[in-house]
Amino acid sequence: MNQLQRCYQAGLAILFVIATGIGCSHQVQATPSSPDARVTTQAAVAEWAIIHVESQQAVAFDTLMDRLAKADVVYLGEEHHNRHHIDAAKKVLEGLVARGRQPVLAIEMFGWDGQEALTRYVTDGQLDRERFLKESKWTQNWGGDFADYEPLIEVARHRHLPVLAMNPPRSLVRKVARQGLSRALEDPGMARWGMRDEPVVDDPAYRTMIMRQLRQCHGGMPDAAYERIYEASMFRDEGMAKTVVSRLEALKESDGPIVSYTGGGHIQHRSPVPDRVARRSDKPIGQITLYMQSLEPERPEYVEDLLREHIADFVWLTPIGDHGPPIRCGQ
């Protein structure tokens, strides 16, 4: 088993807390790298290097941006609360604007029930910060220090960019995690938020990946509990895909791309959100995934695993965040 069978970044940890009330650290599985998983250009393994996964070669930021500017959806996968990943996302947004695009920021950290306040805060300037956090239900849907993600919102305000709340309301996700999907869909809130009749696709590859990560990072629970948390994970990702596709259909030709900013687990191998977006659209969508990884110089094998397993279209290596490197399951 390789390092990529991970605890779905902090996403599964959040669902674990919702379902059990027990906190858990940001964890990924610790396993050795295969000897054949070597980056062809060793100089590419450096802080702020951007590696094209298919070729395993480093690319310049401007080269990356030229490609992203032509996409319909750009997925940025972060390690939660890593300020360097926020900085990278800001560079992407500014780079798109510089190329004449009008990106739409879609962000995991807000739920649909906070969209109205989020839109007001970004567009009209009349909502003060504290009232915005209250009305957007920041504490209920995400929590933690808003200052960690505030720089992204400030770029959107300064550049007059639309911002989308990606997640279904946390109350709905909690119901799925505690009751199971079929029972939770009977809740009136599902109809209110347009999820009662939405297709929630149980993809075999996605199930294998998420269930393996859950069992390895949160062992000892009953099978039924794993199933409910898995369904909650699937429900969240389907909801985020719904958000992306709905906005894609409404975009003017001159607008875009949508820049999705989520935990890295939501984009790994395209299975969680990008594949769901593709299934929901009746036309081809140009999607590019970019996985951000803090570089631990003494552990280059983790980067090699990311490339060997084709975690995304690009891997962007950054300095380690203020909270330190991810804690890997098994350490």
C-alpha cells in the first residue's frame, strides 16, 4: 500500500468529527516509496517547483498559467491551513486576471446556507467582517480562524470576482453521517437545498479509495459507521460537483474559469469531484487538477509517490505550513 491511500486530507477528518464527535489530526498513511518511483528530473523536487505529472518535468509558472487560462475548471487541492497554499492560490487568481480572464472562486470552506452573506460581503462592501462571519455561518460550516482563508476572499473583493460556497450545509452532511444517505434524503432540508432528487453516484473506484483511507486512519469502528461516513463523503463531493456544474452552465463565454479551492483529497485521481462534474455535464469540460504538497526535504519519496500514482495533472511543491507537515497514519 502506498502513501497515496491517505486520510482524504482533512476532509475525512472533518466527517469523522461530524459523525463521532471525536477530533482527529490531519493524517495520511505512512508507507515506503517504490524504488521505481523516481522523479526523472531530480532538480524539480524543490520548494515552489511545479511538476507536470505525466512528463514528471518541472514547468514554469507562466507556462502553467497559460494552460489554466484555457481551462473551464481549475482544481486547487490544499493542505488545510497551510498559508503557502493560500499564497499559491492567490497567484493563480491574479495570473488569470492578468491574462484577461474573469475567474470564479469556488471554495470548500463555506456552505450553501452562507452564499447570500458571502456574495454581499464580496460585492457591496456594506457587510462588516464580524456580521459576515455570523451570517455566512462560518463557525457552523467550517470553523477555525477565518484569517487563514481571508486572503483569498480579499483577492476576490479587490478584483470583483464572484465567490461560490461549494458545500451543502453542514447540517445535511451531519444527517447523512449519522443516519445514512437513504434515510437522510427524507429530511425536508434535502428538498430545500435541491439534493433530494440529485444523483449521488456510488463509484467503485471512489468507494475503494475512501473506505480504505477511513479504515486505515480511523480503525476500530463498526462497518455501519464506516458506511455512513463514506456516504457523507460521497454526498459532500456530489454537492460540490453540483455547485461547479450549475455555475458552469450560467457562465458567459468571456468569464471563467471556475477555480475550485478545496482540500487535496477532493481532487485526488479526479475521482471525488472532477469525475462527478464530468458525469453531470452533457458536454466536454476542460478540467485541470493541481495538487499542492508541502515539501519535506528528508522525505522525497512522498513526492515520488504522488507522481507515480498520478495524483493530479500537476503537483505544486511548497514550504511546510506553520502547523508542520501532515501527520501520516502509522507514525
